[in-house]
Amino acid sequence: MAKFVYKMQNILDIKNKLETQEKTAFAIEVQKLRTEEERLERIRKEIEYYEELIRGQGENKINILELKRCNEALEYKKNEEKTQIQHVKLAEKNVDIARGRLNKVMVERKTQEVLKEKAFEEFVKELNESEKKEVDELVSFTYNKS
């Protein structure tokens, strides 16, 4: 039986490697997004902590310096939260871009695989026709001989 050789196997191999690279890049971008979201969550917890400290100051003996320090820290953390929200949005945008590139590469790889399957089907069809032709010749030769 003849061996099937796909002429564009090297292109399919390249598409597979590109897909692997894009999957890795996508995973890295998702990890960066998770890191930024965790950082934002930490900042929000610190804001809650300072707000709780400020509320606690009203219940006890009021320490003006401590209250002022907490208010300044709270303002700083709120500004840091705004900045971090921008970082999260940027990371989300990068994840979307990476997802788009990954989808594009996956479509290209799947296209190459479909082409390979069609080429294989064509190969099998030609092989069957060739075998059928050989059988017909053999039968014809045997029939004519007798």
C-alpha cells in the first residue's frame, strides 16, 4: 500500500507551533489580569480598613493626628484604586487581544487540518481506483487467457 504524504505538512506543523505560542501568550495575559485584579482587591480591603479606623475614631477618644493620618491614607488608597482600575482595564484589553490572535491561529490550523483530511480522502480514493483498475486488468487477463 502506498504511503500518504501531505505536501503541506510543514505548514501544518508551523500552524501547530504558532497555536502553542499563542496559547502560552494568552495564558500569560490571563495571569497578568488575575494579578492586577488581586492587587485591586487588596487595595479595596485597605480602603475598608482605613474607613473602619476612621469610624472607630469617632467612638473612642478622638485623636486628631491619627484621624488626619487615616484620612490622608484613605485618599491615597482611593487614588491608587483608580489607577489600579485602569491597570485592570488594560490587562482585560490585552487578554481580549491575545484571545483574538489565538482564535485566528486556531482557525488557520483547523483549515490546514481540513485540507489535510481532504487530501487524504483524495489519496484513498485514488488508491482504491488504482486497486480496482489492477483487479479489472487481472480479471480481464485471466478471462482472455482462458
